[in-house]
Amino acid sequence: MSDIPEEIPFIAEVIQGGRITIPDEVREIFDIKEGYFVLCRLRVISRRQKKPRMRKQNKAPRSHNE
């Protein structure tokens, strides 16, 4: 049997474009290089709450002389 574990759970943040980063330690253990395909199992553990959007003001403020 190999000393390499079959699975190593880790937590990753989803960044721009839906990308995640596999931690250096995990890539080293499995000898993962750029261009390799890996199987990922996902479980959402936390969701950020959306920030309330500010309303845009389309019109310039009216002066009292109008």
C-alpha cells in the first residue's frame, strides 16, 4: 500500500470566476501539477451575506427655482 492518503479534506474560498485554490501542502502530497484533472467533492459550509445595494440616483437634484 502507498503512504499517500486517498483523500484529504480542505477548505477553499471561491474567488473571481468561480476558481478555488488547492493548498500547496495538498498539491505536494499528491504531486498535482498545472494541467492535471482532479475530482472534487463539494459541500458548502458558509455563504456570505449579500451586501445591500445602494440605489442609483438617475436624476440631478432639482433646484428650488424650478
